[in-house]
Amino acid sequence: MKTAFPIDLVILWVNGSGPDFIAQRNLWAQKNGESVSHARYVQNNELRYLLRSVEKFLPWIRRVVLV
């Protein structure tokens, strides 16, 4: 399928198991008196499945930018 104009896709992603992210997350939760569930940030290959789906179902996407 061709579109009249090229479309780019921007994906916002954070490595939930990265030590820097975990430290920031825990600091924020501690300051705000909240508990953080580890299960919320477990990596289950979501990025891999997302990119495969884009390739298969969105052929008109010109460029994928991962931020």
C-alpha cells in the first residue's frame, strides 16, 4: 500500500531492567511514598514483537525511530 506522503513511526521505550532506570524509579517512588511493582517493568520482548508487527502490518511506514 502506498500513501501520498511518507510516514515515520516514533517509539518511546525504556529498558525497565536497566540499573539506572531502577535507581531513578525507586528514588521517585520513595519521595512520593508510593510502592513500585517490579512486574510492571519486566521485559517480555515487547519491542521485538512491536517491530515485527510494524514490518508485517504497516508496510507504508518509511522509518522507525526508537527513542
